[in-house]
Amino acid sequence: MGSAASVHDSLDWINDTRAIIQKAVDKKIPILGICFGHQFLAHFFGGTVDYLWDTVKRRGVRKVQILENNLLNNDQEGDLIYSHQEGVTSCPPDFDVSARSSMVEIEAIVHKSLPIWGFQPHIEASKTFTTRIGINGDDFKKAKPFSVLLLEAFLKKIKI
């Protein structure tokens, strides 16, 4: 999920996460990266992560268009919560861009053959999280249904 760290930071826990992700990939365990996790997966697989708006951190709710991504059966659009300054600026090889918005060209990625998805928006956002980052309750309520739809779609994919 989210982090104050950047994928470019040299921190012990980031190095530990690399090892964990590699083991999960080797075992084809489904992975869902959100915000920092999305950026981490893109970086891990050879994509580029950089500032989106000249080091400015932006927060709010934006309309995101989900493209074909094998989580949902068809293209859909909905409001999602965001809070970030960095994002994926080039898609890694073996991945497709699976969502976009007018603010961010790569809102989500999906691996072409492995069960790996990444979302820049905070599809996991709770009321507590949104209040802490300054997003009002009405915006949280507006974004919650689409967030739940995406999370439930992932959970259905990992159901055995």
C-alpha cells in the first residue's frame, strides 16, 4: 500500500520487500500493489517511477477509467481516492496499462501472464485514512463503491 518512502530510496525494508516479491512471483502467488506497491511493482519489473507534478503532492478524488485488465469483465469508470506525488511514468515490459485518468496516464498495470496488478489510486482507502489526509466524507462515499468493486474483483481472482 502507500508509503512516505520512494521506490528509489535505499532502505532495508525495501530490499526485504524485493526478496519477498521475487518469491511470490516465482510461486505465481497473486499480487496486488496499491500506491507505493503499484510503483514498487512497476520499478521491480523494469518500469519507470518519477514525480508526476514537479514534486508536488496532490490529494483528492479523480475519475479513473479501467481498461481491459482481467479483473473486470469490461471497461468501467469510477471515482477513486488519490494521495501521491510520484507515479509510474513508463509501463514495465510484460505489463499492460489497465487504467488511466486525465491526471495520470498509468493509473493501473496488469502483468500479461502472471496474477499481478497494480493501482496508483488508494482503492483500499478507509474513512480514517481519508479523514487523516484531508478528504471529506462525501468524497469518500463517492469513491467507496468503485474501490470495493475493484478489491472484490481481486479477491475473487485469488479464491481457490
